[in-house]
Amino acid sequence: MNTPELLPNQPHDHEGPVFREPWEAQAFAMAVSLHAKGVFTWTEWTETIGALIAADNEPDETGERYYGYWLAALEQLVAANTPISRELLSDRKNAWDKAARATPHGEAIILGRNKV
Amino acid sequence: MAHHHHDEGSALEENPLRVKALESLLVEKGYVDPAALDQLIDIYENKVGPRNGAAVVARAWVDPQFKAKLLSDATNAIKEFGFEGRQGEHMEVKENTPGIHNMVVCTLCSCYPWPVLGLPPVWYKAAPYRSRAVSEPRAVLAEFGVTLSDDTEVRVWDSTAELRYLILPMRPENTDHLSEEELALLVTRDSMIGTGIALEEEPK
């Protein structure tokens, strides 16, 4: 194992958190929020993310892919426990992708935006 | 380095797109409130962190009654500071002594005592730590700069969704003159995970 200091891209704040990119923080907050709403129990949560981590044939050597598992667990539990299906998620993702590509740099990305 | 054609506009990567899809649908269906998400992020980025745990440890070093309560009923002892878990988890505190060194891992995922330590460091979430903390804890400790004498027993505690551990590190020697607040500055995050020991003097 590398010593912690040698891990690439480890956040450099003194000893605090630990979101490398904004989407990680958003995914984190959504899971905490949905748990508080009763959409899933925390035991369900840890079992789901634990199973995803265990099923990965390439172990996460650095911990940097942790929020990737987190996001996948979130999608799985949302699809299982709310009316938001995988299909709905996928359609919405494509809509955001289209809107983002149609948005000039520096402007807010608005859903439904198309190329002019 | 990828070159984006100017036609790509503000194209987002895969994970941010998936997060935007989830968030916009969850907001529309009334499952999450965007302001509440921002507030949660702010709490965990700026307000909850290892300083919480350090305050608990320093209190235990100066107040034997509090320490006894902390070791027997950590959940409620920690609640006195206003630090409380959102997942309804129980807290247990394990005391390091000259004969026993405790350390914490989550072999399944990354269960961690958020209310007292904030969010886990990246290495805590990595596969090597999750497996080697159990299979060869002394080697892992050595990599963190902690060398123990051969007659010190190492105990490794595996966190779960319901049970989170905090390590009570040994109070450094020659600190009788320090106040509780000054002592808290000697308590590092790693010393409360058990992958470090408390500092002997204040960080410069």
C-alpha cells in the first residue's frame, strides 16, 4: 500500500473532507437526504454500496472511485424504491447531455436547450 | 489531454450528468430539496470534522468521570457535545493503552463516525486499507509511521451501518500543564482512527 502522502490527488486540506469534485458532494447529500426521508435504511445503503464494491473485479486501489460506487448505489436504490426508473434516469441524463453540449461555455445549462 | 471541439459547448462528463439526472428528477418528484442539499454539503465540508472528535478526546483526558461514561455509553456521552449521527448509528469508543492498540476499518464499504470525524479520508475508502488493516495491521501501522512494541496487542474493529468506532488515543506525556483546549490541538484525525498517535506538541 502506498503511504497516504503518496496517493495521487489526495485532497490536501489539513485533515478534513474530501470531495474531489462537486458531483461527489451532491451525490453524498442526496443519499443522506433520501435516507432521512425514509426512502431506504442505512443498512440497505451499506449493503448496496458494499455489494457494488465487492463485485468490482478491479479493486479501488486509491479510494478515488468511492463516489462512483456511491452514485451507482444511489441510482440502484432510487430505481428500486421510488417511481424514478432506470429508463427515466437514462432519458433525463441524455437530455442533460444534449442541453450541456448546446450551451456555450460560461452560461448556465438549462434543460431543454437545443442547438440554434 | 482531450481536445474538445467548440461544438461540444459545456459538455459534462458521465458522472456529473448522472448526478444532474438524479437530482432534477428527485427534486421534481419532491424527494429532495435543493436548498437542503446545499446545507448538508456545507455542514460536511465546513462544520463537521475531526475537531469534533478532538474535543471529545480532550475532555476524556481531563475528566475521569466523562471518560468512564464515554467508554461505557459513547453515543450519549458524545451527544452532550451536540454531535449526533444521522443514520441512528451507535458509537463505541476503544481506549488505547500501553498494552493494547486499537484501530478502525470498514471492510465492507466505508462506515465511519461522521459526527465526530467528518467524512473519511480517501485512503480509508481504498481497497488496500480495507483488506490489509485486517490481514496485516502492524504493517499498515508501520506505513503510517506507528511502530508498536512486540508485546502490544493490536485490535482491529470493523465498522458497520449500525456501529461506528472512535479510538481514544493515549494522552501524550508531559502535558499536565495544558488546558483542555490546548490538549485538543494534539489530537489528530488519524489518532482517532488508530492509524496514528496523538502529537507531543502543538502543530506549528
